[in-house]
Amino acid sequence: MTAGAALVTGGARGIGAAIAIRLAESGHDVAVADVRDAGETARAIEAFGRRALALSCDVRDDAAVAAAVGATEAKLGPLTAAVQVAGVWETIAFLDLDPAAWRRVLDVNLDGTFHVCRHAARAMAPRRAGAIVVIASNAATLAWAGGVHYTASKAAVVGLVKGMAYELGPLGIRVNAVCPGTIDTPATADELADPAARERQARSVPLGRVGQPGDVAEAVAFLVDPVRAAFISGESLYVDGAYGTHGEDAGFGGQVHSVV
Ligand SMILES: NC(=O)c1ccc[n+]([C@@H]2O[C@H](COP(=O)([O-])OP(=O)(O)OC[C@H]3O[C@@H](n4cnc5c(N)ncnc54)[C@H](O)[C@@H]3O)[C@@H](O)[C@H]2O)c1
């Protein structure tokens, strides 16, 4: 029994790969769109007995995104779920943030999200059904040093999700955001390579560890489910071990309780 076709952008590695594979596990045929080769993710999807499509697609390119949605429906059938994961960040102090650096992040994280959501929604609208999930970040509501442009892009994405949920609800399309904290992926590998840095990061999270791509994938699998998440739209689900309750430099040490 198929759960329909899903499109996952940024699925060649990291969080996107985990989501694509998790959606295959829950019965989706999955198209993986990325600027990197997504063949490895496609093979993992097929290992679940599902159909897979590896698409070369830059989410900054509106026409390429339209083509990716078209190819997904042509090869895998009606799109029931679209997950916009492709994203980038660079750590640059605000006073050094020139317009080119600003654009490098905004073009992917915000414009790319707009392109993917619009084309996915246009495909879903005639059938009056579908779920869109956007991977934002807990940085949507938290500052970090050198991350003004990233925070701005992810906060904008959360606003985009609210607006789309309002307009697309009457068309039977649900739209939600997932806001991860620090997750162990190739993009954070350098930052977490030093065991002391990893330990510091883990200690700053009330649940005491760095997140894994599978933590995010579970949230997405829930949100795209037309039964379990049937009445949830316009929401942002934080998957950050409660990090967002206190902020980057709060220095939580886990030693606040005297009775345990
Ligand atoms: N890893 C974290 O700690 C973390 C935390 C919060 C939010 N996020 C968000 O989760 C998403 C995935 O992060 P990740 O850590 O897995 O990153 P990653 O770099 O490991 O994977 C991102 C994928 O997106 C692809 N991509 C980049 N630009 C693209 C473009 N223009 N078009 C198509 N594909 C493109 C990359 O090729 C890569 O395969 C991003 O949106 C990121 O902002 C990550």
C-alpha cells in the first residue's frame, strides 16, 4: 500500500537523506532533489521496496523546481508530500555581512523554499490534498553569533509557512515547519569534530545530547501523515531537546535538581 509520492529537497545527505528514507519506510515513493548526487539516498529508498527518483535540482532555480515536481508526478504519481530541506549557512559577523553573503543564504533558504512550496502546492491543489513540511531551525527564534542572515532566513520561512497554511487550508493542503536544534550531519561535522565542543554542545541541551537526523525525520513523518496530523497546519515543531527554552549561552549543566 503506497502513501503516494513524496518530494524531498536537499536529500542527498544529512537531515534530508534521513527524511527521504523515513518516508520510504512509511510507504512513500520518494523523489530526492539536490545539487549533489542523490543516488545513495535513492538506493536506500529502494531497499524499502519503494520507488525512488534522484533528481538534479537547484532550489534557487524556479524552473528547475517546477521540472522536479513535474518529473516526480510523471514517474511516481500524485504528490502527497513535499519536504523542503535544502538549506545553507555561513558564520559571518553582522558588520562583515555584505549583500553577496546575505544573498547566498537567503537565495537558498527563503527563495528556494518559496519555489518548492509554490510548485508543490500547485500540483496538490487540484486534488484538494497534500502536506508540505519546511525544515526551518530553532534559529528562527534564537540568535547565534555570526548568524543574523541565517536567523532572518529561517524566521521568514516560519512566516511563509503561516501564510501558506492560511491560504492553502481551504484547498486541503497542510503546511508546517520543523525547527531543529544542532543535528549531527555533514554540515555540522567540523563544528562537532572536537570531542570537547561536542560535549559542550550536548551539555547546553536540556535533553543532554546533540540531535540526530532521525529525530527530525520522525517529526516530518508525523506531520505529513494525513490521519495522525490531519488537523495540524501552520505550526512550527521544535526538535531541539528543549534548547530553545533558554538560548545559546545559558550554560545549562543539568545540576539544578537536588532530589535526583
Ligand atoms: N544540521 C543542523 O544542525 C541543522 C539545524 C537546524 C536546521 N537545519 C536545517 O536543516 C536543513 C538540512 O541541514 P543539514 O545539516 O542536513 O545540511 P547538509 O549540508 O548536510 O545537507 C543539505 C543538503 O542540501 C543540499 N543543497 C544545498 N543547497 C541546495 C540547493 N540550492 N538546491 C538543492 N539542494 C541544495 C546539499 O547539497 C545537501 O545535500 C537545512 O535547511 C538547515 O538549515 C540544520
